[in-house]
Amino acid sequence: MPSAVQQDPGPVRMRRSLGVKDGVAIAASSTAATTSIGIGMGALAAYAGRQTPGLLLLAALPILGIALSYARLNRTEPNCGSGYTWVGRSIGPWPGFLTGWVVLVGNVVFMAYTGAVTGSVVLQFLNKLGWHSVLGIRLDPASTGISTAVGLVALVFVTATAITGVRSATRIQLALLIFEYAVLLVFCGWALVVGDQPFSLSWLNPFAIGSPQALAQGLVLAVFIYWGWDAAFSVNEETRNASDASRGGLIALAAMTGLFLFGAIAFQRVMSTDELLRNGPQALTYLGNRLAPEPWASLPLAALMCSAFASLQSSVIPTARGALAMGRDRTLGAVWQRVHPRYGSPAVGTLLIMAVAALLAVLAVGIPELNDMILTAVNSIGLTVALYYGLTALACAVRFRDSLRGGPVRALRDVLVPAASALTLFGLGGFLLWNYATMSDHFEASPDNGWFMLTLPTVFVVLGLGVAAWAKWVRRSPYFRTGRGTDADAIALPMDGAATGSPGRP
């Protein structure tokens, strides 16, 4: 007798298993408060000096407007493409594609440099344990090459955990967050009490910063430090309710704002500006050594290591899902939309992103000092983040422009606040582009060279326009005819591997 015909298991889909708690974990891990405070305060102090807390408070205002725009758009059209989908529909496919592209490229660059940061933190921890060399190789946390090698191992590990599904990844992230926040709150609280640097209200005045250029550059760095809360919106197709993704992102942003202000003031209570600048990425380690004896002094370093790992992992997750949305629309290749039949995650895309990030990390070894690498990457990504945040807020204002006739509350929420936030970020980005273009008279691979700082974001945008042209005229993507992203349930996503086999878990 012929064998029984197996029932078609249907398309493999991304499973809706996440809640508000998971969204908060993803957004908070991606923002990485401990890492941002631990290595970012020194970078901000280079531009803002003692006004770093005020700079962070000022930067929070347009970011809050962007977050409200995300939440409003997400209620209307939940899609893992987020800004890519919303901008394409409201403004046009070319700016929409550019939004998705700069998110994708920016995250990959972020992962490349965060891998080196993670490696540096691991090396610091090994130094604390008495390991200063292995096989004649000096374990120097300030060396980009050694830090990158260790970071590549960390990148492979977090990629493996991301492939097994968001749910398992968020369990790891929640555990890491609880530990690192407990350590951060205890040590920063302790610093506030015992610090010998007198507090001044001028710390909260960003307009006391010396020059418009320093204020603008500091704001871009601050925008970069806040970047990551929107990762919660990339998993709303795996969230039981789309509003859970919005709440998760907004809760994480509010928590991050409080932690950044708390941490910045605590650091300045213990350290002078010169000490912040001198210690740079090791500022949190220095704080622990100032406040406590060993082994307690190593707790901030352990928290920083947990934060770096969590941030690296949470960056892989939204990047792969943004590429999945673009793959569904055929603006990127079909390989990006392959979903693992067991785990329900975009496994192939996750592996590709890890591979590209690893390649960029290796290429970045040409910049010899880790501090220079961090500043170069942060400045470049900060400009692209300002671009895609601004485009998404503008898309909100355009889509809901009819709210101008719906009363002052609706007009403010749906149109005026998003438009003001978008114009603020566009103005900031434009000022910095002009400043970079006029600050140097020659090209040099240095974070102090304006032409070099213009090179990376320019390459991002020009390459993106080239890929968009290929998608429009060669792939003939329907996205460039309609500007509308493909709905998650409108097509069957191909399984990763054979066309037949065991169906994914429901």
C-alpha cells in the first residue's frame, strides 16, 4: 500500500511568545546602561565637561518624542521592519529603504566595535585575576587587536544564543540585567554619598558647554548612548500583543534616562573631569577601585562584562529581524527571510550579520588604540541614528497629520512633538556635517579628522542608495511601487533548509 500522505505543516512562522517583560529586557540590554555609563561618561566629558548630566537630560527630550512616534506608529502597523516599513509608507520607498539600511549597517558596525569593547572588559577582568599574558602575548585591555580577538569569541557565543530564539535570549538578558543594575545602583549610590567633588546645579545646564560645536558633538554622542530602546519594536511580531512592544520600549527608555543621570552625577562626585578623560573606557573599573577593596572592587567590572555581553546579544536580534522584513519585500535577498524550522528565528540572517560584524571588527584593528576606535564608531553611528530616528518621527507626523484637526492633545501627540523631534535631529546632524566638512584641510584616519568622520556615514548612505537601486530595477521589489512593507502574515516564509521535514513548534 502506498504510504500515507503527510499533512502539510504549513509555513514556518515567528512565534508570538513574548510579553512586556521580554520587551523591556531586549530594549534595556540593547541600550546597555552599565556599558554606556562605564565607558561613555569619559567620551561625553571630552565635549561637555562637568555639564554631562545636563547634556544627557537635553538629549532625552527629542529621544522621548521619537519614542512616542514609534509607539503611535506601532499601534497602527506592528511590523518587525519598524521605521523601514513606516517611513516607506508615509514618506516614500527611497527614504524608507534608507531608514532600514542605516539601521542594519549601524547595528553591524556597533556589533563590530562592541565586540572589541567586550573583549577589552574580559581582558580587564583577567588582569584583575592576575593573568597579564598568555603564550607570550600581553593581555592588554587597551589593545584593539587583542580586544578584538577576544570579542570575536564573544560574538560567536551570543550569535548561537540568538539563533535558539528570542525567548531563551531574554532569559539570559534578564538575569544579567538584574545583576548589573544591582551593582550599578549600589556603587553609584555609594559614590553620591562619599564623593569629595562638590555638586553644582551648573552640572544640569547643557548651555554652559563651551562652544556650539562641542554641544552638537556631545548631543550626537548622547543620542548614541540612548540608542537601543527601539529594539523592543523589532520583535513585535513575536510579541503576544503589539502594545506590549511599545510599553517595553517606553519603560526601558524611562529607566535608562534615570540611570544615565544618576550615573553621570555619581561619577562626577568621585572623579574630576581630568580623571574621567584619563580613564576613558576603564572609568567604571576606576570607580570600583576608588570606593572598595578587593574583591568588591571587581564587582563593577563584572557588571560591565555582563552588560557588554547582553548588549552584543541584543544587537543581533533586532538587526536580523529588520533584515527579515526587508527580505520579505525583496529589497534584500531571499536568504534574509529564512526562518529556522525549530526555533522560529531568522537563523541564516543572524549568521550573516555576525560574519559581517566580525569582518569589520578585524578591519578596524588598523586603528591602534581602543579609545580611537570607540570614538570613530560612535560618531559615525550617531549621525546615522539621528537620520533614521528623524525620518521615523517625520513619518509619524505625516501619517497622522489629520490629527491637527482633532484637538490640541492629539495634534501635539501625533504631529507637533514628532515633527519637532525630527527637525531637532536633522538640524543637529546637518550642523555636524558642516562642521566635519570644514574642520580639517587633509584626510587622516583619526577621530579628530573631519573628512574621516564624514567618510563612514557617507559610505553608509551611498552604498544604501546603490542597494536600493538594485532592488528597484533588478529585483523589481514591490516595495518601490507601493512603499508598503509586506505584512508578516501575508506570505509563507521559507524554512531554513529542506522544503520538507519536521514542522516548527507552534
